Amino acid sequence: MLTESVRSWAPDDVGFTDAQIEAARVVVTEQLADVELAFLAGSLAVGLGHGTSDIDLYVVGPDLPAAEVVHEHRGIPVHVNPLSAAKVRELVAIADVYRTTGADRSQAAIHVKTLNSLVRLAGGQRLLVSPAWAEELARLDANVVRQILMVRNGNVASAYAEDVSGALATGDLLTAVSASALALESACEAALAASGDLYVGPKFLFRRLARTRELGAWCDLVFWLNNQNVPRNKVGWLTAQRLNAAAVLLAWCATDGWEGLPGTLPAPPGEWPPYAPGPLRNVYFTPLRFADGWALIGPEDGFEVSECVVRLWGGLDGRPLAEVVNSVPDIGLEEAADAVAQLVRFGAVRPAQPAAQGKLFIRRAPQFSVHPKAAVGGAA
């Protein structure tokens, strides 16, 4: 593991200075005509500014430039980005209510340029809002934007997990390494959205993880996992660690993280699989939450499940089932055992291993013979 926490590398948040905000206000009130809505957005608006960050001002009005133009006030350049009223209303309509279903994921599959505009509108720093636009923007639900980002990134992680499974099956180790890193990054994006960090784009990923209270403890693990240089015979191990971390994050996103409950994110997991006899979740499966229910999506198929099953699946880390059940509300041990049995049949869980009885543990296991073979009658 790392000898130094990468969280210590992260700078303090860098937002707009008073002079930059004043420059933007002057541009709106003195250099542009008939502005009805104006807001600042971009990296500086969310505290992620750096040495070359622009002042991005978005404006709506009837008589504005057709394309981006740069205005200056006291030597400070302001990049003015005109938006049509129709475009802003379109963005509001996307995020007025969460409606992504298992069959219709168009809300979460909007073009990345539209998604970026939506996130900027939702998280921008407003400078001027007319009464009419105040009423219109009241329909925009930032919580829905969070949920769109969660399910969108979770869906992407699911696709990459499928790619890892297929790549390993054919010996394509290079693709398996790349896809597993992308799956974990997508899961991190979903968890950041769950934590209220709304942003589109990969460049600030670790800076955002480091500053987010719920995810700060994960920053070192994710950085370490996604910057590993492993030999050929460790690729399977590395991809499993990445996908397991992604599974923990996405199970949280689909349950407690969905409503942004603070302090509920599990601690970063240890090595996978653990040296433990209990049932284990299959890390090639991904939990997602839709408007019409919860899903566990595997490499070959998806399954509709309940919230309770997602919580149970997310806790299956090799501990005895009775211990896992203690952390899952509204389910008893008998119900949990039945659910695990079904998940085992669907391939979403690896069954528990029989517990050894001290030094006298003996179990017939034909696969341990000199010529491994199936047991008579198909028994293990």
C-alpha cells in the first residue's frame, strides 16, 4: 500500500475570488442587454479551480450573442456563454423527477454535452434570476440530478464489469486491466454524486474523493488499486479487487446513498476474496436502482430484486450470514438464507464454504483426487 496518504496531495478548494465575481456582475449588468438569467459555472464554481481555470458565465436573454464571447472588466476576462430559453427549459424538464426505469434509461443516457449543461445549471452560482426564471428553475430538482449521475455511472460500471469477465475468459489481460480501472472510476463517480458532488469529467476524480467526507477514506485505496503495475499472474487478483470496491460503492449508492444519508458509507474493503467461510457476492454483478425497482445486473443477465436483497448482497463479504443479517433491516436469518440460495442459483453469490471442525474436518471432495473428477451423482 501507499506509504503516504494521497489525500495530503489535494489542495484546498479554489473558487471564484471577489474580484472575479464582481467582474461577472459588471458584465451582466453593464455590458450585456436584457439578461433574464445569469449564473457562474465550471470548475471554479465547485471549488476545483486551478491556474488556468476560466470564468464561465452562462446567460439567457432575448438579445444576446449567438456564440461564446469574452468580455473584460478591470483586466479580468469573463467567458460569456449564451443559452437559449428553450435549452434551459429542456434541461429543467430532464431533471424535474427521476423516471429512469429498467426498460427506459433515456433520462440517464442523455448526451454528455447535455449532461454537462444540466450539472452546470443545477450547481451553478446564480448572479441574476428574473421572477419568471425563478419559478421555472424551482422545478429543477438537484436530487434528481444526483440520481441520474448515480444510475448513469453505475450502468457504465456494469458494462465494464461485463467486459472484464469476457476479457479474462479469453485471456485478454490488457482489456481486463483497462476495463476494471474504468469500472472502479465509474463507481467512484456514482458515489461522489451520492455525496452531493456534481461534476462531469474524470480529471478531478482524486481531488474530489480526497475532499469528500464520505469518500475521503476511500481515496488512498482507489488511487492504489488504479495505479498498480502487476505481473501477468496477478491480473485476475487486481481486477477482482477493483470490481469488489466498485460493488461496495454501488450497493451503497442504490440504498443509503440514494437519498444522500451521511455517515452510512462502508469502510474501504480489504483484500478480495477474504479468508472467510461465509457466502460471497459475485463482483461481476452490479446493483442499480431504477424508478420501478432495484436490479442486480450480471455479465449475461439482469435480475429484479428488492432493496433488502441489494443490502444483503452488498454485505456478503465472507462473514457468517447471521452476522450479515444483523446489519440488514427487516430481514430474518431464514429469509436471508433463502435469498442467498436463490442468488447462488443465479450466479450472483458464491456459496458459503463448510466450516472446518477443528483438526478433524473431513469432507469428500473428488476434485482433490489425483485425477480431479465430479462426484458421483453430482455431489460436491
